[in-house]
Amino acid sequence: MQSPPPGEPLSTCANKPAPDHEAPKVLDKGAKPAQKVQAKDQPSKGKGAHDMRVNSNYANPLYWARYTKAYWRNLVTNFTLPFVILLTSCYYGVKGTLYTFVMSGQLPYFQKYVGVSGVEYQKLKLLSQIPWAMKAWIGMISDNFPIYGYHKRYYLYGATFVGGVAFAMLGVLEITQATAYFAALLFFFASLDMATADLLCEGKYAEKMMEKPETSSDLVSWVWGVYQLGSLTASAFIGPISDSHNPKIIFLIAVPFALQFLIPLYLGYLPEEKVEKKAKESRVVEGSGAAQASPSRMSIIPPLMRENPKVFIMAFLTALIAIFLGVVHLVGTETQQLVYAISASVALCWLSHWALPPVLSKSNIYMFLCNVLYIQVSGAQDYFYTAGPDCFPGGPNFSYSYYSTFTVVVGSVAAWIGVVIFQAWMRDWKFRKVFWTTTVIRVVGSIFDIAIATRSNLRFGLSDKLVYMFGDAIIYNIVYQMDFMPAVVLTSKVCEKGLESTIYSLLAGMQNLGQNLSLSLGTYLVTKFGVRTVCKPTLTEECDCNFNTLPQLLFLCHMCLPLLSIPLTFWLIPDKRMTETIKLEDEEYYELVETNRNDLSVELRSNQGL
């Protein structure tokens, strides 16, 4: 199963198509949507007739052509063409393409080229993903320490250069099992490039969405649409190259995709104003009959940190926990890794409760626990599907072209279908209903993996490729997108002005850390269940590969544990519709209130005018 993109709060949903045959119209900010008035002499139309008309429009290509044209016009009008180009460069070329190169390309790189076991592969994969959980530090540093007056521009320059060098080194250096951890370090820096670009651009478009909340879902839809297109582009290279050539070539191809982001940055497409250097705080100290000025001790601490100490303490500790997770996996025992993963999960939930407003905190804890409870066992599962006949005779024996290219392409299309399903039918649902529904569907979808692992599908005449395609490639990606988008709607508009990167980094970093902790727990369980993924001849047998306990492992990790998140939905998620807004009150930081506006925007108000 392909790993999901790092959990963003972390961003997507599209505008619902206008009723009948009209294209969506742009509303001026603050304008109220027109109310439909039914003429007295006009008979009301039944629900069935209305549904038939809407369904007919959905099937009409001209309707979608008009809708697409109006959508693009609204997007460029509200957010400017240069900014849309910048986001396309970031989310198509960097996050979409490069992320897929890294996440899908690591399997053939470590399995075929380096030759490590499934457990080692999962550990190396965890280490390479740590920068996604360090977004808290990235946001904190960029928000408080501008370079030459810019909070984002030069950090993006630096990250892009580091990423380009890392990909080039992965493509040219000779790596063996003894130096596999150095390869993981290069993947770490490649991920640092992607995480920095993703976070800082995300903070900027969050700011833009808050300025134009009535059209914000247009921008989010574009971002995640081009991301899926980038994923599809990278997937077209990975499988064929891995089957026929050295997987290192994949990362040489990634270099121009990494460096292309320098072009829109150089052209000034990032809408960022230069921050004027403020005069240092000083105080007058009396002594010897003369007044002397000396810098205040508090002036050493940036203003945003002084105003929001809890947020920055949580940001610092979240990133620190992520780094120590990597250290524990480098030098600790399996038991120490298990204890650390559980302790870190408890500590992060407490930190969220302590540092964040109630509604935001509960939502953040829920999405974090959802990531932790869906235990990732890619070290066993990926190797099971791609193991050769010498390791698993009669197994799926998927080629990289099928597993890392064809199914990922289908999965990208399925994710688009998830976007369409969400925008057309689910966008007005209550948050709780969306989350528990998608959880149930995803759990049911895990039956396909278990059927292949037990070889039950063959008894019904169903091939491994067909069952895997329907389960992992289609159902999983549709449901993941449907589950991901309401999380964005719930969290993407709660960034205080001036703290966009830091708040986004907290939410994204904690949820990405949830995925890392899931990998950590998965590594422990793969070992304890006795799954062996590589051929190591022994005295009694030529190959000791063993996937006999994989069905039980999948049943526990992908069915039983994720179901625990359903009762959490009714405790941690607000019982409100996604078309409602967020309001700041004295007795509760964020309160969802009713609204008649028919979009997916969320609005912040406070008594202090923030």
C-alpha cells in the first residue's frame, strides 16, 4: 500500500457546482448570496424532478466545460495568475512529483539496489520522513527570524538548493547495506526541502484564503488537484526504471523537478512584503546621576514568541519528540522504541490540550490519533507484494511497474474521484458523519489486503492484481481523500494573522509525527509477528521468508485499531456542518456557528478584532 501524503491539516475541497446549468459566480467579499424566491403562481417542483435535473447536468460535458472555465476565471481573478503559478510549481513540481519520487522510489532503492530487509526498510523510511514532523521548527523559525526582511523567500531558496543536492547525491553515490543510513540521511534532506516548501506556501495561501473566504475552496481544490497530477507524473517514471535499470536513476530525474521552484521565486511570484527592521527595545537605567540605555532582556525573544509562549513551546517540543524518535530507532532496542512511541503519543495529546484552544485542540488530537491507530506495516506489506518467486513462491510477485506505477496512477485518478464525491455529495455533511463514515469504509477496504494475504481471492478465481487494484489503489485513495478534506475545512482557517506558518506547522507536524509513530509501532509489530521478508538460507531451508502471520497483522493494524477512532469522533469532533463558520468567544476560543453561505470557508472573529 502506498503511504498517504504527509498529513496536512493540513488542505482540499472544491466548490460545489452551481445548481441547474449555471456556472458558479464570484461573490464580492461581504456580499450576501441571493435568496431564491418562488413565484406564487409557479407550482413547486418535487424533489425527484430536481434530482433528475441535477443528475442530468452532471452528465452533460458542456456543463462541466462551462464550470471549469468559470472556475479558472474565479481562481485567477481572486488570487492572481503569478500566485497560482507559484502554487502550481510548489504542489505539482515539489510536493506532488518529488514526494512520490521519494515515497514510492524508496522501495526499489532499498529493496533491489541496497538489499535491506523489510524491517530495516521501514526504519529507514521513518528516518527519511522526520522533517515532515519538524514543521513546527520550520514555521517557528521562519515566523520569528526573517532573512533580509523576508519570512519565507530565502528559506525557500535554501531548502530548494539543499533538496537539489540531496537528490543528485542519491543518483550518483554508491550505497551498500553498510551505508544505508547515509542514504536515509540524504532522503531526510530531500524531505526537508519538500516540507519547507509545502509549509511556507501553505501558510501564504492560508493567508489568502482568509482574505477571500467566499472563494477559498477554489484555491484549495487547485492545490490538491495539481498535487495529484504531480504524483501521477512521477509514478510514470518509477516502475519502468526500477524494473529495467538501477533505481538510482529515479533521483537524477528528480533534480530538475526540485530546482524548477527557483524560477517563480526569482520572478517574485511569492506575494511577500519586506519586513522593516524594528528598533531594539531599550530601557533607561539610572545610575551615577546619568541615564544609561541598555537593551531589555525580553527583547532577545521575538515578539511572536512573547505573545504566544504556549504555541511556541509546543512547536519546539513536537519537533524535539520527532528528532528523538529517530535517535531511538538508531540506537534503541525494540522495547525502548515501543515505550517511546506510546509515551510520545500521550505527551503530544497533553501538549495539544495545554497549548491550543479547545475546539482546535480536540480536532488536532483526533486527527493525530487517527494516524497513530492506523498502524503502517509497509516493511511487511510492500515486500509481500513485490517478493520474487524465490522468497514467496505462488505469491503476488508484483513488478515495480505494476506496484509503483500503474496502481499509483489509478490511485491518483481515484483520489480525484474522492474530491468529486466530496464536493458533490458530502460537503454539507456534519464533520462527525464524514469522519466515522470514511473510517468504516477504509476498514472494510482492508478486507482486500487480508484476502490476498490468505490467498482467499484465488479460491474465487480473482487474481491478485484485480483485488489489489480495487482495494488499495481505488477504495483506499478515494476514502483517504474524502477523509482528508474535511480535516482541512476544520483546521485551515484558524491561523491567527502573522502566525500562519507556525499554526500550520503545529497541526501538520503533529499529524505527520502521528504517521511516524505509526511506522515505529508497525516496525515493532512486524518483528513480533515473525514476518520475515528476505531470503537468508539456513541449515534446514534455502530461503526463510515467512508471511504466514501477515493476515493477522493486517487484521490488527488496519481493521481493529482504526475502529477505536469512531467513538473518538463523537467526543473530539464538533457536531457541526462543514458549511458553518468558526467564531472566537471569551468562554471558548473557537465556536462553530450557523451560516447560510453555501461554500466551505471558515471564518475567524474575536472580540479583539483579530
